[in-house]
Amino acid sequence: MHHRKNKPDAWPWPRPSKRARELIRRGAEMALNTPHEWLEELDKATLAIETMKVVAEDPVLAAATRRTMRAYFFHWAEANLHDPGAPVAPHLGAESLGNARDLVRRGVTESALHAYRTGQNAAWLRWMSIAFDLTSDPDELREMLDISARSISFFLDATLAGVSAQMEAERDELTRGTHAERREVVALLLDGAPISPQTASRRLGYELDQTHRAAVVWSDEAASDLGSLESAADALARAAGAQRPLIVVASAATLWVWVPGEAEPDLERLRTAIRSLPGVRIAMGPRSRKIEGFRRSHLDALTTQRMIARLGSDQRVVSFDMVRLVSLVTRDPEGADHFVKHTLGDLESASPELRSALRTFLDEGCNASRTAARLHTHRNTLLRRLARAEELLPRPLEQNRVEVAVALAVLRWQTSAA
């Protein structure tokens, strides 16, 4: 009883009135049912600032940061649903701290935590909108918003202090051991530092003076583990008939991989091998030689990863050669969307069978017999689909074949398209 009696005295602000508590409780209930569109605005606000550019461009880090910011918002609202206006304990769960570790592993400093302040501002705008929906009484609004502002700041300050401490501890850990050395050598190579192939090879335990193919192996699942990612990296090596690959841990949910050898990987074998690893995905660069190839193939693998994330593709195994052209076209997403709509017209929203028929027909050099065989479709059925597809195009196909082929290729890599 003595503890309960003195608890309000320890609060950083006056205990709210019964009416203010009721308004905060109802506001928290509304916040927990906030529209999905608003949550996307919260995501954009968090990732928009310059210090978060490296995070926004990395699908794994971006997804983890979005989940973390949303978790903060819902944690605060849930706490105020049960005890309106009371101080909220910091949110330092496994995912929040795991995201802190990953940020450090990618070279992001504590300055990136300011992004959460931007997210806080977006959340505050939403909360004010809720408050004005609940009451128009000036005194009630003043008390509700005053208590809420103090509570949100108190909660986020305590949370970010814990995250910052975790990042500092992780940075200390990464400065020691084999992992740190391997990561350091790879960073030097990717930055083009004047390090000799012999020295780098010795420190990595991997021969650089050979042909290799880089890959990014990652998971966008909240519950991922390095064991599954390493199994996928080994499966990639087996699919290429190669020895054990060089593996560098980029984050808790991302591996950078280099597979030695000249052979092209068997993609169907690889897809089968990772079927039992939920959420694991692989983006591959092209085969290339020596240190320059080591660097170039890795950058192309990163480009592939970012492109399929940008387009929302659900493909799990993708090579740079498959998306080279689409990657160039979609660097300006808004321009790419306009290009697709302008080029395809009504065909953009037509059935997947029509788009697939026309895309394959163009891939096969406009040879109907080869296209029918490839699609396992009767020739007459194919011709009917092609005729319907051409009717939907805004301009004649024969005058626009290249543009139509490119637009269909872009559409193919979007989740909503076949």
C-alpha cells in the first residue's frame, strides 16, 4: 500500500484528472486501430532524413526500422490504454535491440536515432488529430495534450537511451575478433583501398585472384536467424558446384557472399534447396574476376536486392542478369510507372495470361510456334490472346515492340503482376 500511495509522487508530471485519463484511454484505443495509410506515412517520415539514407536503401534494415517505429507507437498506445497518462516503460525488446546491432554492423552511428524523432513528430500530428476528434473543450485539450507530450518524450528518451547503449556495446564487440577483421578487409576492398590481393586473401582465408560471383542472402522476416541464411549460402555454392563460399555477416538478417568458380548456378536446384527456409531470399551479381570483379559483382548483387525490394517482387532467387535492364528503367520509380501506363494502356490491368502471352511472344522474336511450345499452349489459343493483347495497347505493336517488351518486363517484377 505504501508503494502504491507514493507512486504518483515519482511521476515526471502531475497525475492527470479523471476526465483527462478517460480521453487519453479513448485516444489510445483509436490509435491502436489507426489506418494502414497513416502507418505508411509514419514509415516515410522515419526513413526520409539524410542520416537514414543507407538504411532506407537496404530492404532488410528499412523493414526492421519500420517494424521498430511501429512497435514504439503501439507500445505507448497499449500502455496508455491500460493506465492512461502514466509513465510508459522504455520499449527494449529483442527486435528493437537487434535492429540497433544491425545498424552498427552497417556503419550507422547513433546520429541515425534522430530519425525516430521525425517519426515522433508524425505520431504527434496523428495524436493531436485524435485529441481534437474527442473533445473541443480548451481546458480538456490543454491537459490531455500536455500530459501526452510529456509522456511521449519521456518514453522515447528512455527507449533511445537504451538503444544507444546497445549500439555502443555492439560497436565495442565488433572491434574485436575474426568477424571484425573479415568485415574490415571486405570494406577496404569495396572502397577500392590499395590493399594487395595476397594480403587481403590471407586475411580473408579466400583466394581473390580467381573468378567469383557475389550474392546478398537475406530475410525480410521479423524472426530470422543466421543459421538459415548460412544454409542458403551453402546451397548457392552447391548449386554452382563450388567450394565453401566466403561469408561476411552484414547484419543479423543479411549475409554478403562470394562463391568461387566459373560455373553458372543451377537456379531451379537452388530454389528447391531454399524452399524449406521461409523468408530467405538471394540476389546474385554476375560472374567476374579478381579484386575488381569481387567488388563489381557485389555492387550488382546489392542493386538487384534493392530493385526487387523497390518493385515489391516476391521472387526469392534473382540474378543481376535477369533484371539489368529493369533496374536501369526503374531507378526513377515515378517515371517508370508513367512509362508502363503510357506504353501498355489497358493491357497493364489485363489478365496475366494476356500479358504473359505477349511478353513471351516478344522474347521469342515474335515466333508464334516457339511461343506456343514454351507456354505449353495451343497455337490458336495463343493467337487469340495475342490479338486481344494488341487490341488493348494504345499504339500498334509493330511500331512499339521494344517499349512494350520493356514495360512488360517492369510489370513482371512487381508482386501484383504475373
